[in-house]
Amino acid sequence: MKRNLVILGMATGICMGASTSYAHHSHPYFYDQCKSITIEGRVESVQWKDPHTIIVLKLDDGTAYTIDWMALGQLTNTQIIGPAKAALVFGARVAVTGNPIRTSAQIREHFPDIKSDVNPNTVDPTLIRRVGDSWSWARRPGANPPDCKGK
């Protein structure tokens, strides 16, 4: 009986780890890694939280963009949090380059259970920099870049 409980516990742990891994590796299904946009505006707000830090950037034309950044824990562990909090204050002028979110229909092709619509002004950043300042952050290039030929 005890052996069966150990096996059940291990199987549950593996399944939970696999679902977390799948969610992490599903990122290309949400963001188009073959497209890149650059936007510039002022920081409206920053939500320093897990699982993602959210930056709201208001462009000069009044359009608001949501920047879906790294987890607070990652920012803390990599010692980015202090300089980032100092740079990304309300009203700071910031330029962001990143991958735009896919349409709801494109996401549902892989995740049919997702019923909500996405904010089309959402960006997964590859570069964030404060304009006129020395602070910047850039994502390290991945080991397996996407195949964007013909896209």
C-alpha cells in the first residue's frame, strides 16, 4: 500500500511538472516570434507580480499597450528588479521591441478551451529601454530560434 502511494505521488509530480513545462513551452502559440514591433511611449503603470510583471505603456496617440514581461521572481533572482523599478516609473519614456500577441483565433487553434479574447495591443518584450537613459534590458537569444522562412 505504501509503495502504491509513493508511485501515485511520483506520477502526480511528473504530471504537474509536465503541464507546467507545456505551458511554458506554449509561448510561441501565444506570441508571433516571427514578427517584431517597436513601440515608444510613457509608463502608465507597472504591476510587479508573478507569474508576469505587466507594464502598461501609453503611446503619444493615446493607445495603451500591455507589455507581458518576466516573473517578479525571475527579475529578483537575476538582480534586474532594483534598476528596473528605478527606471520604469510613472511617466518615464520607454521604447519596447518585442513580439505581438497572436489573434484569439490563432491561439484557439492550439488551445480550444480558451474562450476569452486577447488584447491585441499586447507585446512579449525582447528589449526594453528607457529613452534618454542608460537603463535597458534585453532577452537573451534562445538556443532554437523560430523558423520564419515564408512567414
